[in-house]
Amino acid sequence: MSTFAFAVCFAVWTIFSIIGVRIKADLGLNDSQFGLLVATPILTGSLSRIFLGIWTDQYGGRRVFTLVMLASAVAAWLLSTVSTYPMFLVAALGVGLAGGSFAVGVAYISRWYPRELQGTALGIFGVGNVGAAVTNFAAPFVLVAVGWERTAQVYAIVLVITAIIFYLTTKEDPVIVQRRKTGQKPRSTLLELAPLRNLQVWRFALYYFFVFGAFVALALWLPRYLIGVYGLDIKTAGMLAAAYSVPASLFRAYGGHLSDKFGARAVMYWTFGVSLLLTFMLSYPNTDYVIHGINGPITFSTSMGLVPFVVAIFVLGFFMSLGKAAVYKHIPVYYPDHVGAVGGLVGMIGGLGGFVLPIAFGVMNDVTGVWTSSFMLLFAIVGVSLLWMHFAIRRMERGALETELGALPEFPEMQEIHTPETAMRSHVLEEWAPDDPTFWEKTGRRIAQRNLWISIPCLLLAFSVWLVWSVVVAKLPAIGFDYTTGQLFWLAALPGLSGATLRIFYSFMVPIFGGRLWTTLTTASLLVPAFGIGYAVQNPDTPYLIFLVLALLCGLGGGNFASSMANISFFFPKNQKGNALALNAGLGNAGVSVMQFLVPIVITAGVFGMLGGEPQSTSDGTLLWLQNAGFIWVPFLIVATIAAWFGMNDIASAKASFREQSIILGRMHNWVMCWLYTGTFGSFIGYSAGFPLLAKTQFPEVNSLQYVFLGPLVGALSRAATGWVSDKYGGGRVTFWTFILMIAAVGGVLYFIAIKDQPGAFWGFFAMFMVLFLATGVGNASTFQMIPVIMRKDMDRLMPDALAKDRVRQAEKESAAIIGFTSAIAAYGAFFIPKSYGTSIAMTGGASAALWGFLIFYVTCAVVTWWFYTRKGGFLHDIERGGTSPAARPAPAA
């Protein structure tokens, strides 16, 4: 009954894949609007899953399932009464509740079966996905016969009848029955959500984002794809789309059986491997090739006909169905008491795939003009999923066999010729005690300094690649790229957005993977945008999509800061952390100035000769080698990657899972420091990105671009040079006075903008910005000095019964995570400050409104610093005014 009810719900959930085509024609919607309409029910069905799963654990699946069906039926009926696009979106949100029934059914069904049969049982339940095929097959005929309005009403009536039959023919599950007999209250929502802190749960969610989210997206998108690519009518397109939906549903039961028999992991490997191959084949567009052969041009074409396409989709649907069952085989095994919450979250993320991907398909069609771009996106998703799964499994295997693997020689296959001396030299520091003066002077200082001075150039290159896109974008129109202002704005903004977002994830990676491996990987990853820029800018016919991807990839450089700072924080004793972090960040931040100084020079000459490609002619006849903006970093990145791999170390005691680190999200000081660091570093990176444009717009008669690199340079050097000030006087006090200085500097900028028509106004404006950059650098160093001191003191309160060394170790781990996380939040300044300038100029005709907003924000930062940390009774007052250096105070004894 649950499977039947879920099939009906799924049919209602995907109804827009058919009636949406008719609504699109009636309202004259474009592909992006159609994609949003089709995806809107998927949004509700996805977001509701986590709550419906929890309520099922708490109150029972029989009741919750019935109520979900009745609510969805009401929404489906109301759908037939609306006529405008916004109201269709509102009605679609209600219809989407039907998709949330999946989380209810998973939690309900799993309670009736033993562990060894849960994979098969949940696989059979998942066959309810066949409802999408029912809609694709039957709805077109109903639509042609009675119209889309009556089609929605028919679906609503069927759903009400199903809800009544379901309630009358099912029972409460055994857990609910036992709970009522004993009078036990259900767990609170917070307890139900506890497992969601595990990174493993989010990995399962990514798997389901592809195997289910992509399934839903394709079920919705295929009719439109088949009509557009192969010119089919809606009936034929619906029937062929069903050929994809049916196997992707029916064989889910078989996938559950295979998962019970051979293991879910093996099934997932097969699913991702075959899907990777198929999405690659499907993503290849119809292409004409010309090969310049010995005897003249050789031409041939590649294209996928309708029959091969349907076969490929059928096979893809089959393996997706196996993968869907395998993902949900994991959940009751790993989280038997939280199936509703964990299954709800995984289902929610999977459902969000069904919401996000159709929109992405429509946008990519509009942007690239290539129909197969949808499958290109799926190829990237399945590739990332496969790599993450494989490396996670390898890490778990290494953890389980650490002793055996450690005893192996460097080349295990040549075991007989090895001696104990040939065993692998470990880069892992098993014992690391930098606060022990003897250890530090004898061993620690040398190792820490080596890791620092390798980290600095890696971080400098990361900043250079992150912001080099701003120079590239500014030059694209001059060499023949015909992009609108809006398109150029998004190209300029995306590195800031992706860099800031990646920092959130990067901030937790060092304790999971180790600083050496992660620094090597992240530095090497910058070769992708560096090479990509070099090749893409040489051809004015390069699709806009490629530039969007390159802009996002440049954000990899922005993400590196969080992991780099977290890594270096582990190496130094507490009385030198401020200076070490200041050097790493300050000289790393100098990459902005290095880029702004170097790139304008190298793009004016053929630095790489024939290897660098031909120059491009600008509108005024000047020759530019814009590709050098990317290529110039390649040799340095290669050297830095090699140095990181062979010269850096991992610290064994710094290892921590995502779950152990995520505790910082509940620490009040983490969020306070996010606010303050946004005021310092967010200002630095935002002003670095927006200063050239602001200077040019406010003082167009001055050639200001030859001076703007000095701002980021001053900010970077002041950060590197003033870390010792915070170590000596206290980061809280320095931070407070830094914000006072920033308030005064912004006031000065406002004054000189107000008199910008008077002689010398530009130099007053420029001087105030130099003060502002100087202050951001000092504040960047002082805020990061505060974090370890705060956590050392707070750990006495949080872990009063722990040994001193355990409190110190925990403080170190949380400090590193907070340093990374705060840098992630603050990095959004790279987007919001330039955007604020643009919005202010568009709305008021000048930048003063944005600057007043910044000034008010700095006032709040100063007040927050004083209230929480520096006033009498503040958290750091006694430490910073206690007569000894705050960093030098000994940790409390056990």
C-alpha cells in the first residue's frame, strides 16, 4: 500500500512535466521560466522531506502519509483555478508536498523489516518512482482529451481516493505501537537531527542528488528535450520519456536485492562507473570535424540519433534505479534509530537536485545554446560523486588497517628485496608539542618555519589566481568578446562568490586530510583555471558557459586561504601564533598586489614566445597577449605544488572529523568573530576588488589604475608586519582601535568624494583609502590573534574536568576550524562591497550611500569588540591587561 500510494504521489509530483508544456505555450514562457515552473513542486517536495521524516519517527507513518496526500490533493485541485505565472508557481509549491511522501514511506517501511531485508523492502517501496512514467505516458492523452485544467482535477481526485484507501488498509508501525503502550514520549526534533552533523550523511546526500535528483530532473526535462532536439510531438515525447522513467523506477527493487546480496558499496561503484560513461556520451553535441590531412581536408561528423539516445537513456535509468536503492540501504544500517531524519535529509538533497537541475538545464540552454549541456552538468556531478566515494572508502580502509599498512615498504610488490631501512619516510608528525620550550627550540621551530615558508608562496599564488579574473574580464570587450554589461558583471562576481563558499568547506579539510596533502591538492588545482584562462581568451568564439566555469574555478584560489590559515595555526606555540598567522596571511594577501602589478605588464609582451600563442588586436590596434594572465602562474604553481608535497608535514594530533570540528557552529565566539573578521578581511578583499572601479568612476580625469595596486599591497604588508603588536598588547585592544581608525578613514573618503571637483581631492581620497587598507591589515592580524586566546580560555569553562593537555588540544582544533570558518564568511566581502558600490551608484548616482553603510557597520564592529572582549568584565580584559602577554599566559593545570 505504501508503494502504491507513493506511486500516485509521485505521479502528482511530476505532473508539470506534461501540463507545463501546454502552460508554457499558453503563457509564452522561455526555457528558464519553464524550467522554474517544472522545478517548483520539486522544491517543496524536497525541503519538506526532512521535517516529514522527523514527524514520521515521532508520530507514525500512517497518519503523516495520509495527511500529506490530502494536502497535496487540495493543492492540485486549486491548480486548475489559476491563470497567471506567479500564481502557477504558488500552486506548484503546494503540489510539491506530494514528493515529501518519500521520506515518510522510508521511515515507515523500514520499521517492519529486519536489517538483512531492508534493502529489498525499501527498493520495492522506491518502485513508486514509476509514478513519473505513469504521468509521462498517460497524462498527454488526458491532456489532449480534456485540457490541462481537468487533468489536474483528475489527479486530485485520484489522490484523495488513495489517501482514504491507504488509511483504512494499513496499521501503525511496531515502534509507534510499543511507544504508545509504554507511554514513552518521542525524541525531540533536536535529538532527531543529531546525526546530521556527520559528513558521511552529506556524502550519501550527494549520491542521492545524482541518482534521484538527476532522475527527477530528466523525467521533467526529457519531453522538452525530445521535442526540441528530435522534433517529436508531445505524445511521442511523453512515451519515450516513460521509457527512461520505467526502468529507473521498477528496477529499484532489484537494486535493493543486489544491495542486500552483494553490498551497497559495490552497487554504487557500478552505478557511478556506468553513469559516468553514459553521461559523457550523451553530453557530446552534434559536431562537425575538419582534419587537415596530407591529401587535403578530412571531414566527418558525430551525432546521436533518436534510437541510440533512447537506448542510452534506458540504460542510464536502469543504473540510477540500482543506485537509489543502494543509497537507502546504507541509512538503516548506519543510523537505525534516525531513519526518518537521515533519510529525510538525504531525500531532501536528492529532491533539491530535481529542483535545481531543471532550472540549470534551462539556463544552460539559454546561455550556451547547446542542447546537450544538461548532460555535461550531469557528467560533472557523477564524476565528483565517484571520486568522493572512492577516496572516502580508501580513507576508511586505511584507518581500519593503519598498523598493517604502516609496516609495508615503499614498494610492497618488491617485499623480498627490502630491508627495514627502506620503509616509507613518513611526513606525519606523531608527536608535536610546540608549547614545550625544549621541543620547540630543538625540533619544532625548524619544522614550523619550513611549513610556513612553503605555505606563504602557495597562498600568494592562490590570491593571485583568485583575483586575476578581474583583470581578464576588464579586457575581454577590447579583444572582441561581445558580452553585455550584465554578463561581464557576473563573470567578475562569480570568483568572489565561489571562493567565499569554498572557504566554508575548506576550513574543515585540513584536520580531515592533513595539511600537506590538502595544500598540495589545492595548489595543484589552480593549474586548471590558469591553463583554462590561457586557452579560452585566445578565441572570441569561446562560449560564455566556458567563461562562467572559469570564473567559478578561479574561486578555488579564494578557498585556499581558509585551509592554509587553519593548517599553519597548528604548527606554532601560542605566543607566536599571531605573528605566524599574520605572516602567512599578510604575505599571502600580497598576491592581490603582485597580480595587479604583474599581469598588466606580461599581457603586453609575448613572454612565452611560440608556446604562448598569438596576440590579440584591440579596437585601437594595440597587441595584447591576454592569455599570459593565466599562463604566467603555471610554472610557479608547479614549483609550489612540488614543494608542498615534499616539504610540508601533517600533524597526527591535528586530525579530526567533520563531526568533531562542526562543534564550532554552536560556539558563540565563532559567530562574534565572523562579524569582526568580516569587518577587517571582508573590507580588505572587498576594497581590493572595488577600489579600481570606484576610483575610476569618482575621478575619471585621473589615471588612477597605475596606483590602485598600492592599496592591497599596504593592507597585505601591514598584516604581515603588525602581528607582533597583537601578541604583545592583545588582539582585542588592537581590533577595537583598528575599527575606530577605519571609521575615521571612511569619514575621510566621504569628505573627499563630496569635494571631488576641487583640486587635490583625488589625493586626499587616495590617502584615506591607504589608511583604510592599512587598518584592515592590522585588524586582519589582530582578529586572528584573538581566536586562539579566546578558545584557550573558553575551554576551561567548556571542559572543566579534562586534563590540561586535552583542553589545549581541543582549543587548538576549534581555533583552527574557527579561523577557517570566519575567513569563509568574511570572504563574501569580495562580492558585496563592489556590488554595494554598483547598487549605490545605480540608485543614488554616487557611492556615498554604500560608504555610509560601511561606516555604520564598522561602528557595530567596534561596539561588539568592546562589549564582548575589551571592556572591564569582557572576556579578554583580564588577560590583555593582566601584566603578561596574553599569548604567553600558561594553560591552566589539570
